[in-house]
Amino acid sequence: MPNPEKINIGVIGVGHLGQHHARHLSRLSNINLAGVFDIDQSRCKEIANKYKTTAFTELQNLIDASAGLCVVTPTRAHTDVATQCIKSGKHVFIEKPITQSIKEADALLDLAEKNNVAIQVGHIERLNPALLPLRQFDLNPKFIEVQRLAPYTVRGTDVPVVLDLMIHDIDIILSLVKSPVKNIRATGVSIITDSVDIAHARIRFQNGTVASMLSSRIAKDKVRKVKVFQKDMYVTIDFLLGLTEIYRVLEMKEGDPEALLSAPLGEDDLSKQIVYEKPLVPQIDALQMELENFANVIQGTEKPIVDGRAGRDALDIATQIHDLIVEDLH
């Protein structure tokens, strides 16, 4: 019998990513995995049996049995599925991108507000362990450089590379730079699919910050690196290695004796030193943290780490970048 004190959360779509939602939800102590639904009923039953939950044959029945739903369908179905959930008064966790278009995203935000429910968006890289050590610093980036490359796979090619890969980095950059966008430049090419497979974008913010992003799904190896430059500080992050390295310029008297390496800034300036630090990167499961956050959102004790507005804003920039590329190609 389900524990009535636990939160009932269902999973809609149990493909490559949805199965991981089901796995985590089945293990979290304060959550009941209320059930799963997928249009592929054989897959639905397989995952339900694996995680000892109910395979629903009707979506509305799963919605009715849940306090919140994880929408892990293909992007083209996000709006219809999330709309059905929200109209039933249920909170939703929607995997990125939030929808296919800004119009659809705005409609969902309005609907959620009217029904007094929360939208959380699965921009999981916001919780990448290698990014978390930056929370202890006063960040004011002047230049950000991001590379996100991946070998070709069929999965994900239903959307352009900007909406598949680059949108992760757009969300991260928007969370780091507290300024409106001034202008965007973008170029890209199609290599294997009929859509854009390689994209480069340059965003200038009104406060002067510049962000450069390169995304490709036609690479030999995976690369996920971020470099952040600001006055007297340089940060390099490797998401795949879970490695964060920080170089800071400090007054000599402020030098951290625990730093891995420190050296004078130069022969002409012995009053300052360059300090190298490699902060401890926490061992966490980002998806588990997202889902725990979602459960707390449903209970009203936390706000979404990435709410619907943030998901909408990342989609807005991604859409502008993609449109600029398509315009340039034609």
C-alpha cells in the first residue's frame, strides 16, 4: 500500500531519460512513484515492472493519481501533455527545452499561474557538481567561453543542436550574468541531419559581458568545458571530469596558505600574487537533486531550482540563435 505521507509523482514518457526519472523516484524515501505512462505500452509495462509501480494505459488516470508529474516526452509533446496536467491542478517537471516555441512556453506559464501550480524545468547542468563551488564566490563575469561537443547519435536529433545541447549553456550563462541581453550573433551548419548540427553563438549583455558558445553533435569525443573570466579571477570547469580550477589575484597578505599554488603576479608588482585553487567538487547526483527539489516544490517548502520563467528565457535565447543561423544559411 502506498504511504499516504509520501508525495505521489508520476512519470510521463519512459524512454532513455524517463526511465531514470522512474528509477530515482522509486528510491527516494519521501516519494511514491505513482506510476508511469508511455504511448509505447510494452515499454511502459517493462519500466513499471522494473520499478514495481503501475503501468497506466490512460494518461488522465496517472494525472489523477499524482500530485506532480514529470513530463519526459519528446519536446513536440511537452505543451499538450503539460497543459493536461496543469489543467488538472498538478505541478509539472518538464525536461528541457520547456516547449518548442516561446508562444507555447508563455501559454504554459499563464496557465500555471491561473491554476496555482509550479513549473520546474530540467536544465540539469545547472546542478552539475563542478559548477557548484562557484556559489562561494562573488561572480561578475566579463567573458564566458563554453564548448559542448558530442558524438553523433540519433537520439535528440528531433530538435536542432541549439535546442538539444546549447540550451544547457544558455541557461547556465543566464544564471551567471545578471543583465539583459544586448545583442546576439550566430552561425551554424548542417552536416548529417536536415537541421543545424554545429552552432556558434556570441551574446553581448547590456553590462558589457560577452559569452561565446560552441555546440556540436558531430564530434569525435565528448567535450563539456566552461571558462569564466572576471577582474582578478579566472575559472575553468570540465563538466565531464568534474574538475573546477580557480586562479585569483590577491593581495600578498590575503594569500590563502591552503592554496595549492601561489606566486607573485610579476617582478614589477610583488604586492599581489596569483593563487591557484582546486575546490572540492561534491559527489552528488544532479537528477536526484532536481527531483528532491520538485518534491519540495510540491510541498511548498522550496522554489524550483530552474522555474518555468528561467526555462522560457533560455528557450527565447536559443530560438533567437537558431533563427539567426537559419537566416544566415538561406
